[in-house]
Amino acid sequence: MNIETINNDMKEAMKSGNKFELNVLRMLKSALQNEKIAKNHDLDENEIIAVIKKQVKVRKDSLKEYQEYNREDLVEGLTKEIDILTKYLPEELSEEEIDKVINDVFTKLNPTSIKDMGNVMKELNALIATKADMSLVSKKVKEKLS
């Protein structure tokens, strides 16, 4: 994944007149640009993926709120935005694959209590942060440590 792919897709959306997709990609490009400025260097692939995941997470959180308040008009738009953004993310690991990585890290670090969670999560973050929902990973690690 790189910014050039997003730029090319923006051009295609302009040519095809797909204003909705174009707006979503412009928001994404803006978020990437802001991150680049904040970090003061060109973003690498993992940083780009992290920004995209953050954008998806924000929309998923909003989606839950809108569903609670029966705002179906807004739910549909957010769902489309999530679909557009998700195509730029690598395929996520299955729960079985996540469990395997967690077990490998537990074998390596041999944590004994919840106090070791920080070290476990740091190791897991380095291994699978771009390929897994880290809130799910965190939940699984907590369960395993309890």
C-alpha cells in the first residue's frame, strides 16, 4: 500500500464522476498528509496502514452510534465509506491465526500476571498491528492472563 495507489484511485474517481468515493479518498489523503506533517517524514507502509485503520475505526464507532439512534440515512453512507477504506488494508488475520501468534508470544515471554500485559502487547503490536484488530487482540490477551 502506498500513497501513489490512493492518488491513482482519486484520479479514476474524478474521471468516472464518482464524487462519493472521491470525497472519501480526499479525506484519507488529508489524514495521511496530516500524519506525514506530524511525523516530519514520509510515511512507510505500516504508518499508512495505521492511518487507514484509524479512519475505519472512527467510522465504525460512529456507525454504532448512528445505529443506536436509528439514523439509517447516515449508516448507509458510513458503511460505504468503510467499504472504500477497507480495500486499502491488508487482509486481516483470522481468530485462529491471532490465537496462534498470541500463544507464540506467550511461549516466548512467559508472562505470569496482568502486569506483563504491556510487554506482551508491545511484542504483538510489532508482529501483527497492521494485520489484526488490536482491540480484539488486547481482549484475548487479558483473558489469557486472567
